[in-house]
Amino acid sequence: MPNISPTEAASLVPLLQTFVRFPSQQTDLQESDPEVQAFIRECAAPKLKALGLEIEFDEMGNVIAAIGPADTGRSLMFVGYAMTHPAARMQNPFTAELIDTPRGQAVRGRGVAEQKTALTAAIGAIEQALAHGQLQGRLIFTLLTAGETGRHDALASVMKRLPAPPQYAVVCIGTDSKVAIGNKGRIDFDVIVAGKTSHSSVPWEGINAIAGACRVITQFESLDLGVPEHPAFGPATLTPTAVSSSPRATHTVPDTVRVTYDRRLLPGEEPQEALSAIQEALHIPEPWKAAFELGPVMYPNELSTDSPFFKHLDQAYRQVTGQEAPSFYCNFALDAGYFSRDGIPAVMLGPGEVHQFHSSEEHVLVEDLVKISKVYYALIEECLSGPSA
């Protein structure tokens, strides 16, 4: 891609800086956090209104906008995210300073590698589409209160409000500026091991739930998940991510231990089937008892490079860069799987480098911001102008 001109970056960079300077960090309140809600209503929504878009809010605070005729059978949806990872140990995370790097100018700040640069690029593309007009299909944009929650609740809320599902969908998140044609899904679940409490001076009077939990962990370490390996992802995985016991009291044998697991789903797997197989495989002896509790779920996704949607994406890249669309399989999960489960071809795509997610140093190249905004716009033209596919 040739060097970008100052004019090309003139509107996008200040918009990105505005977004970064309005913190919208994840907290225990998740989608209902006031900071996240305020980012949408007070920072992003006014930008959409300024473009002349009519917007609406759903019951979760997600904003939805749509333009173009709805009766052509052609539609494209962009999904952006408001919530970012907490600032954590990142210094000056919300100043959005423009910095020089060996690869060119960049904007530094929390969320630029994940959510906020892709959001900026999408709004820039929509602005360009509005300026050119003549859309021959429906262009839908939503900004979700999600971004770090690990569940589909926010998108599901939006989809219930749409008169019809989109033909294609782009999940706007940092993907190294490549098309994520596949991603693993995920179920989180807890195994709750029950015992009997007693004073630790007489442990034989109790049933130590920690000992029972150790048996669960040992069994699951060697558990065959019964799923064929995926050509790109390899085997399905089952990983313990947290352990807690109760009651938390001195000199007390605990009667409950909760072990949290992350089961990554390969394309084609169903969450409930995966959980049921694990439940059936666990054999915990008396005197312990074990129960399962399902947590957040995200569905896997896979798009063929021979599909019409990928061909549109490839053509969009060729128009902007002169090269074919780069694609890859992504290990992390987001909302693309929600679409594909309903038969809607979807990808994840955005500026921002995956290895910087949640790091103490996050920056995005201005060149990548401009490039992907152009790709987004070229995709709009591909899907909503010219011959249908």
C-alpha cells in the first residue's frame, strides 16, 4: 500500500483520539457499566447523528443505525464494540498521543489494538458511503456495549430488533488487518465439588472438597474430548482457569470447591453437546458429589475462501492494496460465530495487532487505520452496489 496522505488521516485520527480519550473499561458491571453506556450515548452516538444517521437504542444500551433500501435482499452489517480491557498497568492509557514508531506514525492508547480503531475505521467507511450515496442494499451498523464479556448477549439483543437478518456481517475487531475466516468457540463452566465442613484439627469429621476437586482435575487432564482435530486449530482443548473454596475461614475443612474450566469449541461443535460429554465422562467417587454450572458461551465460526462473501472481501482488498485478501484462523472468540450459527456468513476484520491485546503498550499504525477503513468502504461497494451475489 502506498504511503497515506495527510488528508486521508485528517478525519480518522482525531476521531480515534476522541474515542480513546473517553474511557469505557470493563468492570464487574459488564455491559451495564455507566462508563461503557456513556461512551455509546455521549461519545459515539453523537458522531453517528452528525453523519445524518437515524439511530435507536435497545434495552441493553446498544446503538443501531441503518441506511439504504431494505427491500433488495442485499445487506451488510458492521459490528463495533464499546467496552475495552481495563487500563491495568498501562501508563497514560487515555491520552491518545500520536507517536512515531519504526514502522510509521501510530496512535497509542487503551483499546486501539482491539476495539476502538476498528470502530473508527467502520464509521469512516460509513461516512464515505453516505457521501457517495446510491446504495443498492441495506447497510447496518451497531455499536455494542460488549467487547470483553465473552458472551453473545449484546449482539443477540440487537438482532431481535432488526426487521431482517443481514446477508453478511463483519465483526470489527483488531485482526492484524487480516480476514479472520475462522475462530474457535468457547464454553465456560464450573464443576462444584461438595464435601462436608469440619474443624481442621479433626479432618476425619469432614469431607474435604479440595481432595475431591483434585480428583476432578486429574481426570480432566487426561480426558479424551472425542473430537477430531481441526486442520487449522488442531485439537479441542479443556483448560482449568480458576479454583476457589468455601467457607473461607481459618482452620476449616472446606465443604465446597468450585473449579472453572474453559472448553474451546472447534467449528461444527455445539456447546451443550460438548458440556454433556464432559459431564458423562466425570466419575467422582463417594463421599464427594459434583455438579456442573454452565457459564458464558461463544460459538465457533468458519468461512470458506470459496464463498461469495470471501470473494467480495478479496475484491475489496485488491481494490485498496492491489493484493489478495490475507486470511487466517483466529484462536480467540467473538461474535462471528453467532452469525454463522444462524447461517449468516461472517468474519472478524480490523486494524490493530492481536499480540498487543491487554498489554501495557497498545498502539495502532495510522496507515493500518486508513487502509482498513478503505477496505470496509470497498466491501460496502462490493456488497451493496453493482451485480448481486
